[in-house]
Amino acid sequence: MSDIAASGVPVESTAQRSRFPVHILVFLAPALVIYTAFSIYPLIDTIRLSLYAGDETGARYFVGLGNFTTLLTDPVWADQFWNALRNNLIFFAIHMVVQNGIGLGLAMLLSLPHLTGGSVYRTLLFLPTMLSVVIIGFIWQLILNPLWGIAETLLQAIGLGSLFGPWLGQESTALLTVSLISVWQFVGIPMMLIYAALINIPDDLLDAATVDGAGPFSVFWFVRLPLILPTLGVVSILTFVANFNAFDLIYAIKGALAGPNFSTDILGTFFYRTFFGYQLQMGSPTMGATVATAMLVIILIGVLIYLFGVQRRLQRHTF
């Protein structure tokens, strides 16, 4: 106390600064309570439920990791699980390559300094993202319908009518078609994120590279791309999490069975049938919780790989 007094700092003001900031707790408490009630508690309870199994009477008993062993090895469950996981990986790969690639290209075009009507193009390209998934699914089913859809007519108009087929009804093309529909709907998200990163690059850097003799491709590859790599990393992990949580679009287009012959089945639709049941398949809350926990583990592994294997190596630049 004598040191504080000797330094000329009032004791009362020092005590006030050392108090716990109660006002911060007051502002955070409502959000924390809501987040705990609707996110943390259901998550913990789902993990707990995955450790139990039920009998014919409805009683539940603890089985530990037995449900996970059943999910991964029992032919009744394993075949559907591995098929859904494989389709989900394909679904994610198509989005990573096609959606993010197109998003990068569109962002580059929209960032051109002398582009006329750029705001109109951004709005039109982002508009499908704001539409209801049910509307998207219904519209594309009408467009691709072999009987009265307009897709075949449009292809015939440009001389490609022979390429048309019942893409949503064939096992070999159904997943690709649904994936491309999803790409069309959500390409605006990576486009806008990358566009925001591109317009934040100082013009001085681009002008200096041009003066040094760099062409447009060299400017992009050696100047712009390294500077937006952190944004591309964020776009990639957001794509991963969104695709492994996907459900609504495939359900809207192909239903819970994700046909034909489960060719469009992903983890989201597999979880829905497992938990709630569908047609002749009885619902099982415990196995449904097991599938949900497995999805959580897969997403968690992917996020950890990104955080510790990718993000640490990305250098962020502040202008």
C-alpha cells in the first residue's frame, strides 16, 4: 500500500480497476444460457444416448461403444454407413473443386477495376443462396424432368440434345447432378468471401508488380493468390463443415431414401432414416445418436486437421 501511495496512484482507483467486470457477465449471460440450452446440452445428451441401446420394451441399457462397433461392422448398418460416407466425400470434393473454383473465378472477374454493373452481377449471383431449399429442389426437378422439363429443349437449341438423360433417375449421375445443383445455389458464398479479400489488396502492390513486368497471370499467381490464401482456407473449412452437415437439398429432391438405390445418400439422410425411421425402417434413437456422434467426430477431425495442419502455415497480411 505504501508503494502505491508513494507512486501517486490513488488506492481507491486501483481497487476499482481490480474489480471483476460484472457488466460483461450480464451481457454474456443470456447468450451463454441460450447457447448452452440449445447447443451444448443437446450435443452432450446425444453423445450420452449413443452409449445406450434399447430393447423391445423400450428400456435402455448401457453398452459403451457397442453401437459404434455395430455401425462400423454389422452388415445391416455398415453397408449404409460406408456408402453414405463415400457419397459425402464425393459431394464435398465436387464442392471444393467446382464451387470454390467457380467462386474464385467469379470473384476475380468482379474485382476488375473497370467492370460495369458489378453490384448487379454480385446480387444476381448471390440471389440463389437466399432462396428456400424446397423451392430450389422443386424448380430443378421440373427443369430436369425428362417428360416436361426444359433442359432437353435448351440442350437441343445449342446442338447438345444427345447428351440429355434422366440424370436424377440414374445411379451413375444422380449424385453428380444433385451436387451441381447445390453448387449453383451456394457458389455466391465463396464468391463474396474471396471478393472481399481481393478488394482489400492495396493497389500499390498490384501496380508495383505490373511495373516490374508481371503479366495478369503472374500478378494473380505471385501476388494476389498468396495474399488471399487465409480466406481460401476459411472457405475450404466452411465448405467441409457445411457439406458434412448437408441434408435439406437432397431430402427436397430425392427424399429420405436418397435414391435411386441410395446413390445420393449422405450422412445427413442416413441419420434421418436411422433416428426417425422411414417407410419400412424403424427409427432407433440410440443408433441415430450414434450416427450423429460419428458425424461430429468426422467434422471435428477435419477441423482439427485444418487448424493444426493448414492454418498455422498460412501467413496473414495486414494492410
